[in-house]
Amino acid sequence: MAIQNAVITGLAGNEISKKIAGSDEVSVGRTAVAVGAGAATGAVASGAVVVGAAALGVAAAPIVVPLAVASAVVAGIASLFD
């Protein structure tokens, strides 16, 4: 996992949360959406969704989980400062 990947996908998750919430105002709800969107974009970027986590099983966890968590953290923090 590269830190730059986590930052890029986390910021993308924050932007997605703005579209879903329909606002760029800071709120608990938008932060929750940003965290979820950041985790989802991190999982997609790691290739888990494309390849299929069920097919890879536990072998994908060392890559998928850290990137998804880091992306979620970045998205959550970014949503607090917009």
C-alpha cells in the first residue's frame, strides 16, 4: 500500500460523499458517507472488487484491508475540513 494511493482514493471518497449528500457542508452524516465511500474506493483501487475477494480469499487481505482503512481515514478527515 502506498500512502499516495490512500490519499488519492480517500480524497475521491470525500468528493463522492459531497455528491451523495448534495452538500459540501461539514456534518456527521457526510463524514459517515465519506468514510464509507473512502473504504469502497480503496477496495476498488486495490483490485479486490474487480478480481473478486471470494476468489482470492485471505490472500488479498494484507493489501485490501490497509488501503481501504487508510482511504476511509483520509476521506473522513478531509470531510471535516471542507
